[in-house]
Amino acid sequence: MEFPLEGMGMRRALPVAALATAALLIYPAAKIWIASRQIHSGRLDRMERGAALVPGDGEAWDRLGRFEQFDFANPNSSLAIADYRKAIEDDPLSAYYWMDLASAYEDTGDLTHAADAYNQSRNAYPSSALVAWNYGNFLLRQQDYPEAYAQIRLAIERDGSLLPIAISRAWRSSGDVNQLIGRVLPANPDAYLQALDFLASIQQTDAALALWQRLAAMGKPFALQPTFAFFEELIRADRGDDARRAWPQALAAAGLPHDEPANHSLIWDGAFATDFANGGLGWRWDSPIGAEMDFDSAPPASGARALRLDFNGGTNLALDGPSQYVPVEPASAFHFHALMRTDQISTDSGIRFSIMDPNHPAEAALLTDNFIGTHPWTAVDADVTTAADTHFLLVRVFRSPSQFFDNKLSGTVWIADVSLVPSRAAGAQLLP
Amino acid sequence: MRLVRIGLCLLLAFSVLAFGAVETWSVSLLEIGAALLLVAWAFIVSRDSGAKIQWSALNAPLLGFLAIGLLQLLLHRTAYPFLTRQELLRLAAYFIVFFLTAQAFRSRADLWALAWFLVVLCFAVSLLAIIQHFTSNGRIYWFQEVASGADVFGPFVNRNHFAGFLELTLPVGLALLAFRGVRRDLFPLVALLTIVPVSALVLSGSRAGIMSFVFAMAVLALLVRSRQELRGPRMAAVVLVALAALALIAWVGVSGIVERFSPQNSVGISLSRRASMFRGAAHIFLDHPVIGSGLGTTVSVYPRYETEYDGRVVDHVHDDYIEALAETGLLGGLCGLAFLWRLYRHARENFQAEQSHFSRALHAGAIAALSALLLHSFADFNLHIPSNALLFLVMAYLATSAPLPSEFAAQRRRQPAGEHVSVVR
């Protein structure tokens, strides 16, 4: 459709109408732009001018409020409250503005209004993890633990990334692992493992064990590696019996072979049938420079595989692995047995086994014979007696650095059928 | 009027290059620019005694949206008046640009210039996007940092909005090829100017964008098929362009693009999240069925209706239709339906009318472009990106603009009876 512009009147009215329309558009557009620049300037005076320029903009008042509340030099929560209230008048549906208001009320000690504001934020954003988290922490500070834990649990269920800090906060507020398990942790292995990790890190062994028992009772699968911190803590705390009970449970949950070793040996997988766990009560190998590890066929009438270590002659290697922490009874005798074969092991300092108490190094320390040169499969046997406070033995393949010039280690060693069994045999070979 | 035409083109280009005009400063400049162009137009027209104002059939539904926003403010029926006022300013600017486009681009020469402007803009932005994709470190223009989590492509902070831009501009060039809207000696140039954007679209990896573009090509093919006649349009040129573009992409490397279509790809919004946003917006509509929650208020209202929390702020629900219903209710829905009805009715009539190849190409390109973006709007919020909203309205104007007679028919009308007319395309 076309409309002709008839007459001078219409042609004069058109620019006037356009100017009026333009003014209606340009004025507010310019104000919003200028206000935006001022509000984001980071200077209080400009932010105040910006907020006044567009009075209906809740974000401007909220920014101003946070600036005043968290000003390092002159924090003023009362002024902040006034600004937050203006923000809420403009946008009463913003959970964030309500939470900011609650925080300011709490700063001024007005806990009743703070609680009201948190409830408003929950109404505004019922599914928010952040709202539940902030409210839960508010309740923790007010020592309303049951409701606080419920809110924190809600927050974790909605946002799993809050779990580590939630565990820390809940533990520090109560120190009660049953509260942690019953009220805060979601009932899944991942949450329990993270809590286990935390308790191990702060050396709360009993609490970690209680949590472990609940985890094992869950009957759900979980990976082995996340349990290592827990086992390190059991080793540190000399909880040999607990570690011995927990290790097969961990293996079973990870879907790994967990049958007790044959012949009552206390060493797990002495026949090297499975790959190294590299933690817990399994074999560990830290891949030192100058040594390579692999597996070979076992000697006749022996276990599944033999361990092979190749030394490339590049370093005067200080070797302390592969190794395994073995839970043992205190004040008891044990017989250690292994098969070893060497091929052209160089230097004067060869390969041997070391058995010691990792928590009491001076006790029950034992070194087997030094293997250098070439030897066929040879039995290595030793008896060791644990002291009254020994609950773990560290069994490891060992070499101390040579003191001579010709000290670079080369050659190959094979190890098979490693076992440590309780023995009534007396005596022990002590390190000279 | 040339001043207004140039001003409109500059405004469109600015809105695209200023990150889609999604930031406060660029939106404000857009609004101010539109207002100034309106004043310029008014003064130009007031000095022309023979001037006529073009009144598009789409003006009424567009003004209807504005009226709904004003009503929401006057009756205090908006959840957040400030946001509604901001949205009204944007809509007013869009309407002004749409209105001025209808006034300024009427003759063949004007539309020819506009078509070439769109084709060149499409090509230039695509070339920039491709080079930036391979050489930048995630920044726009190699220096502009964007918020973490942004999915930059070209000057847009989101690859899907870049795709929306291409959906709106690329079909113009392809339609010029298919409907012989340019001289034969210009075919290679137009083909080159369209190969690069097709490659850029595929490279962007926007799944909805690529599917919408395929839909646009299907629409174009249908339109071509409806005009099967001697010396009629052919899709062969378009198919060749598409194949050349795919060859270019294959040479560059498609692994990243193929990954985007993998079911295991976890980048972007998941289906369940989209479904939950749709449900939330639907509930907003059901709670505000007549007049909606308020223009521009989704970001404020939605949290109360959210069921699947992921820590991200939802400012748009990735479905322009349900969002419009939520914000403007049944009244807005009726305006939207009226807009679409009139758009396609007039577009169809104007496409089928007797006209020059160029004019038909322009109509076809616009129809394909609009169809692509309207399909994409089921899965994204391109119509809330100011640059794409403006281009959408420009395409809407082109689709519904009066068909231009062929040069031959125009010359015959101009020649006195009895004189010969040389045949000129």
C-alpha cells in the first residue's frame, strides 16, 4: 500500500513526528548506555550516578550494594541493604538480589530478616544449588545443623562440584561422621570416596573407617585408585588389621581378583598374575630412570608370571621397588621366600630384598643376600620377627648406590613367587 | 534517499560486526542510528512533493508487538518493567529499520545495490570467520576476549548465531545463480562469493544452522521446480557451489565438524536441557496466558520455573516461539501468527507474479532465507540477536516487496506505440 504525502501540512508534520519519535528512542538509549558505562566503572561516585540515571535497573542497585558491602576500606552494610532493597523493588524475582540482601542483613546482625530474605530467594529460584548452598551455610553459622545439612545435601545433589567443600564444612561443624553420612552425603560411591579422601587427608582414621564400612556395605562398584589415600592413612596410622580387611573389599568393588593369597602368604599377588595396582596394599612401581619393568614366564613349578627388571647401565641406581606394604601381626615371626634370577648384574652393589617396618624403620629391618653377576633361579629365604609395635612391613626390591667409580647398574633380574608367611621359626637376619 | 540507503546498509553492517549488537553500547548505537535515519528520511521526504509512503502488510503485526509491550508497562503486567522498556526500544528500532527499508529500496537499482550489499557482506564476514577460526586464540578480531564458555565464530559470540546470519544472507546469492538473476558473465563472481560462506557455515559446526541451510536449499529447489520453463531457473549452479564448498571443507579438514554431529558430543545444550527449558517457558505461558510475563523478562521469570539446574543463567530458552508466547501471551501469539501468515501469503503472491529474473531471484532468496531462520528458531534464539533480527526483517521486506517487471516489459511500457523495442534482459 502506498500513501501519498498530500499537502504542506502533512509534509511539515512528518519531520516533527520523526523528531519526536527519535527523541523518544535516543534519550532512553543514550541514558542506558551512559549508565551502563558508569555502573561498570568500579568507582562508587560514578556507580551512584549510573544507578540514579536508570532507576528501574535492579542490576545497577545490586552492583552498588555489593560495592558498598564489600568495600575494603569502608564497608557499609546498612547502605548496601538500602541498595539491595531498591534492586528487589525493580526485580523481586531475582534470587541473587535476595541472597545479597540476606548477606547484608546477616552482616548487621539482623538474622530474622536475613532468614526471610533467604526464604524469598528459595521461592524465586527453587531449583538452584547456589541458593540451597548459601542458605545451608547461613544455617550452619546459626548452628541449625539438621536444616543446614538438609540444604547442603540439596545443593550437592544439584551441583556435584560442591561436594568437597560441603564435606569439609559439614565435618568441621560437627566432627561426627554419622552426621556426615546420614545427613549430608548422597548415597553413592563417588560422594563417599570424596569424603574418604578428605578424612584421610586430615588423618581422621576412625571416621574414615566408619565411612569405609558404609561404602563397602553399599555393594556398589567403584574404582580402586580413589581408595589409595584411605589406605595410605591406614598405613600411616599403623592400622594393619583394618587394612587387611579393607583391601579385599576394595579389590572386589573394583571388579579385580580378591581371593586371599595361596599358602597363607600375606603378600598380595606374589606370583605377579595381575598388573600392578600402584597403591593400597598392592605392588607399587614408580618407574625410576635407568630401569624398565615387564613380565616374563615364571620358572617351572612356580606361579603365573615372573617380574623382569632391565637396567640400562645409565645410572648408579638407588632402587626401592617394586614394593608392597604388608599388614602383619606384631611380635610374630614370619618366613620370607622369593625366587630370583640374574643376568650380568654389574657393579658391586646388586639386587636384594629389603623388609622393614615403614613406621618404625629401626625395627625388623632385614636385607637379603646381594645378587650380582649371573645366577640361575635361586631361592631367597629369610626369617623376620616383628616388634611389639610393628603392624606393617614394607617388602621391596632393593639396591643401594655403589660407592665405586664403576657404579652404573646394568643387567637383568627376574623375580617370582614372592611370599611372606607366618612362621614359628625363630630368629631373623638383621642388617649388619 | 541515497543517504538513508547508505545509512541502513552501514547500520546492518555495524550490527553484524559489533558482535551481533548484543552488548549495551552496540544496541544503544543501533537504536540511536535507527532514530537518526528516521529523522533524515522524514526531512528528505518532506521536501519531495510527489513522495509516497510505502505501508507494508507486515507493519500491523510488528506494531502489534510494540503495542503489547506498551500495554504491559501501562497495566503493570510485566515482571520486570526495566527489561520490557529495553526490549521495546529494540523493537522500535527494528520497526524503524523495517519501515525505512521499505521506503528506501524500491527501484531495481536500489534493490540491485541491496542484493549486492548482502552478498558481499555475507562473503566478507564468512572470510573473516574462516581466517579467524584457524588463526585466532578464541578471541573475536584476534583481540576481543569473550566470557568463558562462549562459542565464538566470526564476529559472533555463538556459532549458532553466525549460522543464523548466514542462513539469512547466503540464499540471496544462491538464488541469484539459480534464477539467473545476474548476467552470465557475473556467474563466476557470484559463485565465488557464495562458496566461501557455504564453507564457513559447515566449518562453524552449527548443527541446527547446517540443517536449516539444507532446508533453505530444499525450499529454493521447490521454488525452482515451480518455475520449470524454457530458459527457466536451474539448481545446477547451486549444487555446483555446494559441492565446491564441501570440497574446500574436505581439504581443510572435517574431523572437528563430523565430531559435532556425533551422539557422544557433549558440547552445547543437551536435548534434555532444551526440553526442560521448553517446559519451563510453556509453564510461564500457562501462568500468563493472555498478555505474557512481559517483553524481555524471560531471564527474570524463568528461574522460578526451572526444573533442570546446571548453574547457567537462562536468558533465552532456545526456542523463539515458546519464548514469545511466554513473554507476550496469546496476544503476542496472534501477532506472530498474523505476521507469518501475511509474510508467506504476500511472499507467495509476489514470487508467482510476472517479474524479471532478478526480482524473482530476490524473492526466492528471501523466502528461502526466512524459512531457514524460522526453522532454526525452534532450536535457538537468533531473533533475539539484534543483527539477525534486523536481517530477518530486511528479508521479510524483500520477500513481500512488489515484483519488478523485466527490463523488456518496462521498456515496452515506456515506449510509445509503434516503436521497436530492443530485447534487453
